Amino acid sequence: MTPTIAPIGEGPTVYLIHFDVPYAHARHYTGWTAGDLDGRLAEHAAGRGARLMAVIADAGIAWTLARTWQGTRTRERQLKRQGGASRRCPICRAQARAADHTRASSDTFGTGRR
Ligand SMILES: [Zn+2]
């Protein structure tokens, strides 16, 4: 197992999609692309590329690209296995902070990033 190191701005990318409206218990989709993130997102917008994204498109749920990481499929699987996507999602974190001003101090966006 050799770690893959990609140049910043291109190469394998793991991405986190945040659904504007939760679908059943799902509020995020974590995906992976070898390099063409825009093309991949366009596929998802058309309901292609992933079963969950097809269902989301079908349900007419809007979504936002919340963040990306340089990383391979291994990283994607790792993130999916860890769960807790909302803790990695800047959109959810902003919403949580807005909802709870009293706890808005030490927990920064940098957490969990390596
Ligand atoms: Zn989110």
C-alpha cells in the first residue's frame, strides 16, 4: 500500500456533498473522482454517477459541494467508514454554530484535517 500524493488543485479528489434537505437518514454524499470534479458534479446534477445522487435528483433535492480533499478512493472509503460527515461539513458546522452560540469557541474548521 503506497500512499498517493497528488499535486494541489488536480488529481484524485474526495468530495463532500451536503443536501439542502435531508433524504431519509442521509444528509451527505461522500464521493471520489480521479480528477474531473466539475464533470463528476455535473453527472450527479443529472442524477448519474451514484445511486444516492440519482435518488436525490429524483426527489428534487438541491445540494451543495461542501468541501474537497486531495485523496484517493482509499481516503473516500476511510471517510465513509468513519461516518459523522456533518462534523466534517462546513455547512453543517456553520448551522450548528448559529444554533448554539454558547459553544462556538474552540471548535474550528481545521479539526480533522491532516
Ligand atoms: Zn452538511
